[in-house]
Amino acid sequence: MRTPGIFIFGMVLAPCGWILELTSTVAPGWRTINNIPGESSDLVLQQGLWDICRTFTSSRDILCNQQDTQYFSAQIIQIARGLMLAALILNVIAIGVASAGVRCWTDTPQWTVAGIGGLLIFISGVLTIIPVAWYTHIMTSIFSTSTDIRVGYCLVLGFIGGIMEVLGGLVMSIGLCRRCDGRKQDQRPRTNAVKSARDPSPPHRVIVPSVISVSSASSASSVPYYSKQSEMDFTRAKTQQDRPVNTAYKAQPYDSDL
């Protein structure tokens, strides 16, 4: 038996979403701050959940491990850290459960286990989208020394990874619905069997058509049967009777009589 397409779809999207989610969590690119007062015009400040980097566009120099107590003490940063870490751990567990349920090395998958794994993947995607969407909504209200605040690439990766996990987990969760349908189908024959046992129907009468034997039919027939040999003998005898007799035949004397 082939692996169902819904499981293949979910098992492909879940690891891809996890990689994007991991990159979004550890990279310092949730927002970028430009045109900082008192700083160089080519300075771009990149802020993430765990680190802050100073990037100079002219020289391509990057200085990380920058400290900003007011930024890291914001409530959204603390909540986003916890939710992103929980989503990463939950997605790893979900992929393991789903792999045990899909069982590509066997003939039939375990629909219930695979469906539970898909449900966990779906929850992991939701846990990723919540902090990303919240941070995007209040991004400009978080403490900053400049008003030129732009969306970082980590937010884009977080949205894409969360959506991939939500779609993959939602599709794999169909396995639970199929399992419920299978149980209903298994219960229908049992119900019909119990109903037939309670209300037995009378047996059907089978009408067997009468069969006429060949021997009786041949004996009852009045048409004589002639074989091919008898017909040939009759024709030969008739030919001999119709042949004329040569009466003018006279025996010729032999030379010895002369």
C-alpha cells in the first residue's frame, strides 16, 4: 500500500516549517532601525529575540552581542521567547509521533497516531504565528531611539514557517476523521447482523425448472433417424436397380475353339 498523500504533504511541510521557525527564533532580524540620531547614516540596528547587531552598510561590518536592557525587558520579547521555544520543541515531538503513525516501511499506516501527530504540528504552527503576529502589530511601540522602524526578515520567515506547519498539520489531522468513519463502517455490519437475528425473514423458495432428458425426447419423436452410412447404401442400391440390362451381349469364342 502506498503512503497516503495527506501524510506525505504533512511530513514535507512540517520539517520545512521547523527550519524556518528555528531561523526566525535565533536570528537577530525581527526589526531593523535606520537613521538613528547621533549615529552614522549607514548604521542599521537589527534586533531579535536574543541578540542585537549593528550593521554598517558601507563597510559590511557586523557587530553583534549588543546590549539593550529596555528592549529585552519588553513584555512581548519575553512572551515571544517562550512561545517560539515551545513551538520548536512541540514540532520535534510532533514529527516523531507522525513518523511513527505514517510508517512508510509498512503496508498500512496507523491513522490515529498519524492524525495526533498532525494535530500537534498544527498547534506548533499556531504557537509560532501568535508571537510573530503580535510583535508585528506592536513593533513600532516597542522602545526605540528612532522612528524609522522596518520589518525584519525573521518575521517573514516566522509567518511562512507557521503557515506551513498549520497547513501540514491540518491536512494530517484528516486521519482522525478517517478513523472515525472506519469505526462507523465497522459498526454498521454488526447492527445489521443483530437486526437480522431479531427479525429473521422466511427462507426464499427456489424454483427449479424441469429438465427434459434427451432419451425421453428421442423416444417420443416419430421422425425416423437415418445415419449417413444408411443413406449411402440406399443411394447405391437405387443406382443398381435403375441401370439397364444389356441383352445383346454375346460371349465371344476363344481362339482355342477356332
